[in-house]
Amino acid sequence: MPENRSPTDLIVAFFAMIPMALYMIVAALLTIIAIFSVYDAIQLIVAMIISRDFANGMTNVITALLLTITIIVLFETVTVYFRTKHVEVRALLVAGLTGSVRHVLIYNVGGGDPVQMFATVALLAVLIAGIVLVKPEP
């Protein structure tokens, strides 16, 4: 026999479902973006082979693949949330590290402002330290 739930319980249950619905929408969008990202990487590989410009082509392919990896890590974070109802911090740190490496490859920090280079190195150091120090959740 179903128990009578108070209006407060129903409101709380409704608002508890909202994050799950939003995570489902994010997962669907990340899936679509990942498919487009893989397609873009394939196109870049084909263009690199056809043009025989391997120096520039490799950089473009690597940055596209790093973007794809970042998207996949974010998708895995969402799917872990579905299973555990917790966001895994370590996966987000890996996504941040991958995005930072991609940024360095795209903008080639070598000739940049010293403050920007120091900030990039500091960010990479913090992300790496976070990955090492944060234990994976069971």
C-alpha cells in the first residue's frame, strides 16, 4: 500500500530529480560533441596525408585528439555521477591537465609573456599535484 507523502516530500523529490535530468542532457550533448570531435580528427588526418604537410598537420591532429580526450573524460565524469551520485575530482583534474596541455600546444607559450608562462607552469604544477595527491574514489 503506497504511503501518503507530504507535499514537502514531493517538492524535495522533484528538486532532487532536476540535477539528474541536467546531467542526462549534458551527457547527451557531450556524446554529440565527442562524435563531431572524432570526425574532425579523422578529417585532419586525411587532410594531413593528402597535403603531405606533416609538421603542421601533426600539431592540428594532436590538438584535436586532446580535445576529444578532454570531452571523453568529462563524459566519464558524468557517467560516474550517474552511478555513484558523486563527482570524481581526479577525473576533472585530468580533464584540466589535458586542456592545459592542449592550450600550450595551440598557443605555443615559448614566445609569450613571462607572467603568462609562469601562470601556465603554475597551473600545470597544481593540476599534476592534485592528480598525484587526490586518491581515486572507491
